[in-house]
Amino acid sequence: ASDASSKAMLERKLDGLNGRLLYRGWILIWVKDGMGPLSVTDKSLLKLSPSRFFHPGVRYGLFVEENFSVSPNMEDVLFLVNEMKRRKLPDRTLKKEQKIDSPNGVITKKVKYRIPAEPPRRASILFAPLRYPNIDDPVIKQYRNGHRKLTIHDATKFMRYEVGHGHGGKESASLRRQREYYERIPSYINKNTELRSNYEPWYRFSMRHWVRTRWVVHDFQLEDSRLLRCDWYQEHIQWGNDLDQLSFANVMATRELKRRMAHQEPDDHVKTFIEEHPELHDLTDSYEWHPLETDLNRLHREPTNWQSQLPEHLQVAIDAATGKVLQEEDDVVPDDEMPLYVRIMSERVMAASRKVWTKVRKQILKAKKTGHHAKPAKGK
């Protein structure tokens, strides 16, 4: 009787603490009979489609895996949410130094690029790109330098390495079935045989949206975001493994193929300027925004002669003498008038954006303390 009374007292105390303990910035909540491990279906729901766990008024959600090496603070969360939107960009010109072979050797020449105006952008979901294993491997080095297209087989190996399976380990039977199924899809869809008319558009299925899902930022207000999350969730749970990033790549490849045909975009015989000149990747993040199939995206599709320049959020207008952010006319586009994208934000852009965001934020907070009102620079 004494043991039963002590156990009942302990349970009452624990119930009283439920939702009241704070640990490293997180409020701890435990669920009754929830001490056992979650099934793949339930665990994936918390990560891939979590909006029903929150109040309808919640706009954004950040999922972080429990074994992620960094526990994000409030500044990290505010920064990531800030990167879910981009103001429209005017047409602009950029000069870039390029090394050119000549009879007298290699010379450095400044090349001018002109790019058109860009629409405002809104991300339905935000990721980091797939990370290559930090091991000495010539193939991985080629992938990292962009000299080789990442295959589904190698992407799967890198994903398994990311979640702790070890490089070169044996994959499970369910993962092997999933990978082999994805590898077969192009052989059926991408056929360009004599039965195809030369005038028929040629759209290829290509899995290229390789992401790292240790953390994910969701937009809970958009119906298109919910539909994307549902597609991802349904695709992932049917395979029964822990590589949700592989399922996401397939969902995006399928959606991209449907969107390009529905919007009658240029087919795969036509390459964009940024595809023909990958050396410009270090000057733009346009390729990190992947459009969804919406009417606004149909109006604002990427031109085929895209030429490149630093994204505007890396060009915050700061006075050289005072170091203060220059105020500009507000040019905000309503959220429901923004085309929608999936954003896969590289470490390079994230580091540069965080540096600028921190500087602007400090100046805004300083202006509030002194009683002055400051506007963030155009592009943020």
C-alpha cells in the first residue's frame, strides 16, 4: 500500500510539472503512455506535417531533431523565419572578375552582367542543402566542387552517413527498394526515342532537390505548404525508413515535372543562363528558390537569359561614413501576392545573410532605444 501511495504521489507531482519545465529554451511536455519509441508514421508526422499540433494562429514552425548538435536560440529562430521571404529586386548590373586563357597566358577581365527585375519570393518551407561527408574521397570532392552530378545512389549513401549509419555501410531492404524504384523512374519518363516528335517539348524527371532535414522551417498559413507537407509525409511513410530527405527529393522532382508542363515552361532543350555558367553560383542565390505550381509562379517564372548578381539581401544599403542603415521607401508586397517557393539555403548564403541580419537588427534596436524609427533596407 505504501508503494502504491508513493507511486500515486510521484505521478501527481509529475503531472503538476508537465508543461512547466524549461530546458535549454524548450518547454518540456510528456504524453501519457508515451515512454516507448514512436513509430515511423507518428515520428514523421511531428517532423513533416506538424501544423495540427499548433494553434491555428501560429504562422511558422521550426522542427529540430533531438540529437542535433546545436540548440537554436531565439535569435536563430527569428533569423530563419526572416529568411522565409524576400522583397522584389530591381534590374541591376554586376561586374565580376573572370580568368580567361589568352596567347599571352591567363588574364583577368571584368565582365558585366545585366539581370532583370525579380519578383518577391515567399518560401513555403526552408531547408539546408545535403552535406557531403567530410572524408577524403575523390568522388565526393568532385561533387563538392560541382564537377559531377550527384546520383541517387551516392545521395542515399550521404544521407545515411548524415543520420549516423556510417559511410559504406549496408542499407536496409526497404531503403534499397525505395532507391532502386527512384533510379528506374527516369528510364521510363525521360525516353527521347524516334516515336517522339521533334516539335514535342521534352521534360525530364530529375531528382536534384537534395536537402538536409536535421532542422526544417514550415509555413503553417499557406494551403500550398500544407499540400506539400502532405505529399512528403505520404511518400515517406510508405517506405518505412528514416531517410525522409530521399522521399522529399522524389516529391519535388515529380512536382517540378508537373509544374513545368502545366506552366508550359521552356523544356530541357533550353538551358538557363545560370545553368550554362555555374561559375556564377557564388554571386546569386536564385537557384536556391524552387518554384511551386501556383498562378503567381506562372506569371513570374525564371527567364532563360538570367544573368547574375548578389541577392539584394546581401546588399543592405549602409552609409559608408556613419555605418547606419539607409532608410528607403517601403515596398512591401502583400503575402497573398507573392509567388511561392521551396528554399534550400546554402551555408554560404546563410552565413552572409546572418551577418547582415545581425547588423541591421542591432541598428533597429538601437534606433528604438533612442526613439528614432528605422526601416530595414530594401530586400529584407
